[in-house]
Amino acid sequence: RGGPPRPSGTRRASSIATSPTPPLPVRRILSKSSITPPNAPTDTSRPPLSNVAPTAVLTPRRLLQPKSLKSGPISILDNALRPLRNPDDVIGDEPTDFSVCGVIGTEAVGKSRIMSQVARSMRSDQPEFLVHNGVSLANGAPMTTGIDALFIRGATSSILLDSQPINSPAILLSLMNSGISPPHGYSSLGQLELFHTIELSSLILSVSNLVLVVQDRFSDDSTLSTLSAGSMLKIAGGQQLGFPNIYHHPRCIFVYTKVPMESFSEREWRRMHKHIRMTLDGQYFPDQKSPICNELLGLNLNSSGLDLFFVPDESCADIYNLCMDELGELVTTLMKDAFVTGESYASWFRATVRIWDEIRCSKANAMYNKVLSAQAIME
């Protein structure tokens, strides 16, 4: 009781005895049968009692409230060409089938106006892209820098991409006024702006199902040259975006704006078609079995070819509105036939960011940059 003896031989003192803890009384669970006599009438005005306590279900509050997604254009690439952060908060990650339509073109040719027209043709009630006005045209400032995206949800789920102008003197001027020096590997800020133009073209061609190539005059070949360079250096969307294969090439519609009415003829259309076909590689810009053109031209296209559409000057208001409506409906119809399956807007954006990083770090792009530098030195 006192424990083992000490080394000296004396025994340990016995410990103070404590009384054991009395056992807890058995808790009885009362039911209605135990408190109501067998022959007593049952009160049916109240529900029967239960001897099992109800289980409390705790649901996170954020799951009870639907996520409020941002409406209107979202800048997925800012003016410094940096991707959007926290896309899930503004884009959403619900799986859906959708199409992607991008635009490439020079400054003040009507890119944003055409993309807004496409959004209206899709019956979208979201705010549209910013378009030029008299003040912006006088200041020579672009309305879009980087890439703005309009995420349309509903029966016609689509992503519309409005990009900054390519080969833009205004963007080059903003680079010069910022006071930055050309990064390592670039001989001038002009070369930096040119390479940004090619990279943006590569991205639009990589992540879109349909691309609108917009020009405002027939003699301008800079857009076609940039498009050709971007197609050769692009990283194909392929398996990352659910496209059929890594050799994905989007369908391109060549749109010429501010066309004088005297040029609305079959002869002019075929002349421009021949010029584009000779400038661009058919491997990257293949002919379409059923090319689109203005219904106003009355062309009977029985053979394959490129999609070529004319938009007149706004001075011819009725014909201008007619052609814009027709173009919007044609683009909407084509987007219904080409779409990404089983993806979500947020997953598309994450894949787009990966492709953008690959484009900017590509060895092919670095080699092309060296070629441009060598050409600048020779000039």
C-alpha cells in the first residue's frame, strides 16, 4: 500500500486513502410511451417527440450567395501587357461551351465598333467596348490598350477580344514619353513596339476560333505583314484550350472599312482577294469552302476562297448600318459552328496566360528579334 521499501530498509508511508468517485446515475431517455399511460388518449395536435436531437447543417455563407460577376469589358492584359490577377472573382469558373472571337487591326479603323456590333447581334445586354470620339481622335490616343474581353453568358456563350492597335504611332509615342530605355536585346523603342505588336497578334491567333482582320485602306500592307509574322511565331492553342489539335488555325475574316461606294464592285473584291491570297501563306490562312462577302455585291461564289467583307464610310449612313448589321449576323453564325467544349471562362483565361508566357519566352521569338535588330542596324 505504501509502495516498495526504500534502499535504507524503511517502508514508505502509506498514502492517504481517497474514497472512489461515485458512479453517475444512468440517464433515462424519456419517450412519449414512457410518460403517457397506455389507455390515455393521444394528443394529435402536436408532432410526436423524438429522442434524437436534430443535426445542424452548417453551409458556408459564400455558397449561399451567388457570385456577382463583373459585367462589361474586362482588361485581361493591361497597358503594360500584364495578365489580370484573380480571374475567378470577375470571370467565373462554370463549365460551358463557348466561342472566342478576336480582332487585329491598326489604329482608328473601327475594331471596337465592329466588336460591339457583334455583341449586339448576340443580343448581349452588357456594356460595350469603348469607341473613338472626336476628342480621342484629335488627341491621337488609342481607346484600347492591351486586350479587353467581353464575356457573354446565355444562349450564345462567347468571348469577344478587343486588342490594342498594331503598328500604332500613339502607343510608340506613349513609350517614348514614359522615359523608359529599350530593354536588353532591343535596339530602339520602335523595335519594342513592333515586337509587342507581333506577340499580341500571335496570342489572338492562338486562343481564338474566329479572328477579324480590320484595315481601313487598300494600300496598307503592314497589317498583313504583322499577321503573317504572328502566324509563324504563334504558339497554337491546341490541347490546352480544347481545340481539335495543336495545328489549330482560326478562321480569319478580312474586313475593309471606310470603303468608298464606287469601290463596291465585284472587280474590286476579287482584286483585293487576290492580293491577300498572294501575301499570306495558305498553310496558316487556308481557303474556306463557303467564303463570306457582302450580299450587296451580289457575288456568286461557287469556289473556295478567303472571307472578305467591305464596310463603307459612315457618310453613307443607311448602307453603313446595313453592312454592319450583316457583318454582325455573319460573325454570330460562324461562332455558333466553332466552339470550345467542356471548358470554362476561367480555365480558358488560365490557358491563355500560359500561352502568353510561352510566346514571350519563345526561342523562336528571340531569334526573330535578333533578325529585326540586324535589319535595323543595316538600315
